[in-house]
Amino acid sequence: MTAAGYEFTDEDNKKVEDFIEEMAGQDFYAVMEAGLEKTKNMGGGGGGGGGAAAADGAADAAPAAEAKKKSSSSSDDGGGGGAGMFDEDY
């Protein structure tokens, strides 16, 4: 852990010692199977599929944003940034 820049505290050491004592004499695979059985109905998955599509969309949007940036500047709109919010006919 120190290679990753983390130093164990006394509390961390106590937790590790307690865990090792609790696991002593138990079958690791049986403990893992029981844990997985408890968590299999918890849900929480299914949110990872949109990353590639979002990345592709961001790549497509970048040229459009660049073109828009070139077509307008702060000197064109007076530099207020209010998007017409303070115009009289708003």
C-alpha cells in the first residue's frame, strides 16, 4: 500500500487483523459464493454501455462546436453573455 502512497493507520491494521481472524479456517470460495448470492439481486448494473456512444457523439460535436466558435465571438454580441435575456422584448 505504501507503493500507492497510502500508509496504514492503526485502525486499518486492526481491521485487517480482524478480517484475517474471521476468515481463518473458512473456505474462501464458499465465502465468495455466499457473498455473491447475497448481492446478485441488488441491481446497480447496466449503466456502462453508453460510454462509446457518448465518446463518438462528443467527437462529432467537436467540429460543430469549433465552427460555431469561429462564427461568433464576444465582440459580435456585445460580450454580455446574457443571450438576449436583457433585451426589452425578452
